[in-house]
Amino acid sequence: MKTLHLILKKEWFDMILSGEKLEEYREMKYFWINRLTKKNLDPKHFDTITFSHGYANNRRQFVIELKEIEIDKGRPEWGAKSGEYYFVLKLGDIISKNMYI
């Protein structure tokens, strides 16, 4: 199983964890193109995403199914700039949680 590890701000972390936000966005920049696509620009395959809130050793984390990666416009209420294209990470079910306090 191949996992993508991503850091989120509290707002987006909590919205995904609650089931309110069903996709995550990454900008169409060199860093993300390199990280999310193959040389022919087809999306790389990841089975899951481990989302973390912050960088501390005792940070909150959860693992969620990644259904697919596509290029599309994002929803402003979920953090996208209106009219801009993003890598859209389509999210599935939460697999596990580590909620440190």
C-alpha cells in the first residue's frame, strides 16, 4: 500500500475529519507536479493519504483512502481560489486516527 503524507492547517484537517470536506487541493506548481505525477504527467498511484495537523511529534493524524487524483477547479469554500486549476485529491473513507491532545 502506497501512502502520501501531507500536512494540513487545522481548519482543513477538521473539515476532512468530520466528513464535510471531500477533497484536498494542491497547486499546479513544480513541487506538486513532481510529487504527484509521473514523467508523462499521469497521476502517480497512492492508496491512502496520511494527513497531519502540524509538525510536532505528538501531532494529530489520520489515514484516509485516496480514490483518485485529477486536475480540476476547486471549491472556494474548501480553500481553492475561484477559477484556478488544482490537483484535486478525491477522498474516501477514514481508515485510522491518532488524535493526541
